[in-house]
Amino acid sequence: MNVTAYDLAQRFVGIKEVAGSASNPAILAMLKLDGAWPADDAVPWCSAFTNYIAWLLRLPRSKSLRARSWLLIGTPVALEFATPGFDVVIFNRGGPHDPTVIEAPGHVAFYGGRQAAKVIVLGGNQGDSVSLAQFPQGDVLGVRRLHGSA
């Protein structure tokens, strides 16, 4: 049985940040896999979740807590050829809409499909939890295939 990154990520749906001064130890472990900080889960952790899933499956990963770092990983794929299970989507979240700018706000999650002008993704730190979410197609900076072919 071949488990895709999307399949594995689904097992984590519902994991969420802990309100207040406490933190979810699972999210802290994801964050600390690739960084010595932070002290709590009240920080952006979408890239930490994506890295964690990739690490578990021995896939290429960015080893960075920056969402846009995923623009440097895997094989570029046009959005119209994105495939659930094989691809991650990187979004602009308030920075320049330029995929060459890595040191800017972004979001990364596993591709789940498209509906109208929205991209459906499964990722961490979406509503402070691992969940499905929709983002405008216009916010997509890039799609990267982590392995295999669709």
C-alpha cells in the first residue's frame, strides 16, 4: 500500500493549538523538527506541518519554518496539473506576489483539488488546526511535486 502525503496528513485533521499559555506538544514537536524555536504553538506552523509529513514519508522537504521555502523544493507543476497526494501549494499571504521572494509571508499545504476559483488544501495552521481550507486561486505562488508521478 502506497500512502501519499495527503493520505497521511488526513490522519492529523483536528489537531489544533491550545488556547492560552499552554501548547499542543504535537505541534511543538513539528515546529522543533526544523528549528530551535519557538516556545509555544501560537506561531505560524503550516511549514512545520508540511515538513513533518514529508519527514515521516522520507520525501524532500524544505527544513524551514518559512512557507515560501517550499518554492525551492520538488518539481514545479502548473496548477492545472496539480494532483492530490503528490503536490504542495504555496500561497502569498500579504507579501509581494513574487515567487522568487522567499523571505515574505506565505502559506503551504497539501493540494486537495479546485472548486471554481478556489484551491482546496489540507494543511496545518488553517484556523489554528490541521484542516481543509479554500484559498483564492489568485494567491497561488507555486505548486511543487514532492515525488513520483500522477
